Amino acid sequence: MEMDRSKCTLERGVLESRVIMDEFMDVRPAKFRKPKERSFEMKNKLVLACILSTLAGTASLAVAAGLKVNEQGAKAMAMGNAFTAQADDPSALFYNPAGIAFLKGSQVNLGSTTIYVPSTEFNGTAPLSGNAPLGVGSTSISEKAKNDIFIAPAFYATHSFEGMPISVGLAVNAIYPLAKSWDDSSAFRAEIMNIAVKPINFQPTVAYRIDDWNLSVAAGLDITHAIVTLQRMAYSPDASVPNSAYELGSMGLDGTATDVGYNVGLKWKPVPSISFGAAYRSEIDLKIKGDANFLATTPAGFNILGMTTGATSPYSRTRASSTVSTTIVLPASLGLGVAWQPTEKLTLEVDGEWTGWSSMKKLEFQFDGPQFANFNNKPKPLNWQDVWCYKVGGQYALTKNLDLRAGYMFDKNPVPDSTLGPVLPDADRHSFSIGQGIHNDQYSLDLAYMWTHFVDRTVSNQNMAEMTGANGTYKSDVHLFGGSITVKF
């Protein structure tokens, strides 16, 4: 009897799945459907929206160019993120907010990018390669960062007012995340064991369309909330003993920040087959405040806190806490693009994007607790550089309901050789993408895959006095999988 009930439940599930798929592929306009069909259609929209929001809700964050994740929409990602001029789905809020002025009715886009980061490999020497406290910094090593899988979600909603040239939108995404984790015993532990910058960005936007010119403009806010965590081991060299490093203890930092920037966009279609786009996003000063904890694990660690070590044993431990603050300036960016539709089925686009990474000049933590005085006034130079990213992509309408897409992106890295390190072992990268879009009058399902190859990065910046840098080569590759669904109401 139980088996019969299970069989019936399974059969009902299969039948309902078929009905939903049939409804999805029904290309009849809503006004030609029966009331019951339209009711079922709305129910399916809500079901699909719930499914995507559930998937997106499992998110953590990921690493991309510098700290930037360009892959904020599956349709654009499949075309190498060349989307500034097309900007014709709700993810335009990220790529070019002026594009929402040409969207009809109300639309919701839910999606995520799953990023598989194989282990970053390093071969060479680092300040702690060897056996501390003596004889470090000269032994060749091979280190691997921990494998990671991240999910970066995105939500976009737009509405165009009937009979008015005004549209509004809201985006919720993560534009500048960072996550990196090395083994607690790695030769990089004096700089980093793990770090995570987890931001969430809220972008309310208003767009205005000038129909006589086929032109639209938009402006919005970027309200960014970020959570920052860092864990590392503290070491100190002995200036009188070459190639030495003495353990002090373990340092942990946790902080948050909420700050505001702005964005503007422009889209112009001088003729039906050509469109131009431009989008600018301002700097955001993230003023991070939080707590720091230091666990002294050696007599040298006790000394750094200003404590006597006369009564300590090799097994003594002590913990100190302090408030801490720092500022990270997220960069401004400017995207420019042109799209051309040479035939009814083919669309091509070329974009260039400038990012002002020179805003990342240094990283310095200010500790308020008196026991942390020896950790103050130690800025870490970054000296990142402004760079351009170049993108080319296109799509071909294979059928009325199926588009095939492909793209390529070259991303110049902003980190100079002198300050490159294991926190973000960046490099110039080549990205290749493919994807498809399945759509009808009410739904669009977009899927994308991207492979990013980091050019091998060889540096020689090992600094034994500061216990930073390395002499060697970093190697990395990344695989990205994107999916999103757009529902039109």
C-alpha cells in the first residue's frame, strides 16, 4: 500500500513537471490564454522565483579581477560580460542602469554565479619557508591554497511606468568580494591564513527615456555593507640574526562598514541596429570598525604586549583584545560599449572598462588598545594601478526561443610586482565563455560557463624585515557557472 502511494506521488510529480515545462514553452501572449491558464502561469512564476531565491540564499562570496566580480548576470557572462551597450535585461542595473528605461512592464531577475577556484599553486621561497626560528627564507617550497567553491547571488527588479518615460529598479548583489585561505602551517602564515571581505550592495535606481532621441539616462545609489575577517600568525625577525623569525602569536580581526556611493548610465540607439552605452560607478570609502584579538603564544609575544615574561613557561598563553579600524577605498569604474546587429539573428558587442584601482594605496590598521601599541604605525603598501579590461561577445538567435552566446575578456591585473602577495596573488587573465538563453514572452532562462586562465605570475619581492612577499611563481585557474531566470509581469 505504501509503495502504491509513493508511485502515485511520483507520477503526480512527473505530470506536474511536464505541465510546468509545457507552460514555460507556451509562447502565446497572455491575453490569448484562458483565465485558468493565466492563474496557473502566475503560480508558476512565483514557484520559479522561490526556487531561485532559495538557491541564491545559500551564498558566500568570490574573487575576481582585483576584488571585482564582473559576472553579475548569466546573459552578460556568456558574452564575456560585453553588455554595456545591449543592457536589455534587468541585470542592466549593474552593467548600465540606463538600459532599464527600454524594458517593458515589471521584470524580476534572480540568479547566481558559482565559482570553482582550484588551488592556487606557489613554487619558490617565502619568509617562513624552512624551520623557524632560524634558517628561514631560503628553502624552496611548494604551497597550495585551499580549494574553494563560492556562490555569488544577484537580484534585480525593474518597473517601467505605463504612459511615462520613467523606470525604476533595485539591484542586490556583491561587487567587490574577496576570499582566500591557506593552510595554518603554510609558509605564508605570517601574512595570511584566511581572509574574507563579504560585501552586499543595494542599488536603487531611476532611469528616464527621451523617445525623440532614442536615448536614456539613469542615476542611482550604491549602498554597500561589508563584513571583513582576517586571521594570521604574527612573527618578528631578529635584526642581529640573518634569516630568523620568532613566533609572537595569533592575530584575528573582525569588522564591518556601511557606506554610500553613486552610479550613472547612458544608452543611445541612433539607429535600430546600433546602440552605444556608458556607465560610471563612483568610489566608496569603506570605514571599517571592529575588534581585534591577539593570543600570545611565546615569551616574545608576551613582550610585544608589554607584559613580563619572568614567570611564564614555554606553554603559557595570554589573550589581549582591542577595537580596530581601517579604511578600504573601493575603486571608481567607467564602462563603454557599442553593440551592432548586422542581421536580425546576430548581435555583436565590444566593451572597454576602466577601473581606478589606484584608490588602493595602502592597508593600515589602527588599534586603540594600549597593549596593541607595537602593532600600530605599520602600513602595508599596496600601490595598485588603474587598469583597463577589454570584452567582446555576441549572440545568435538559433530559433525564436533559443539564443547561443560566446565571448572573450582580457583583464589586466592592477597589483604591481613589488606588493603582490598570497592575500591576492593576482595576474593578467584571459576569460572564455559560452552560454545559451531560452525564452518566451514571460520567461527567460539564461545559462553560462566561463573559464578564466591566470597568466603565471613570477615575483621577487621577499622582505625578511617585514616578513612579507615571496620569490617564486603563482599559478591559478578559475571555472565559473552562471544561471538566472527573468520573469516578466
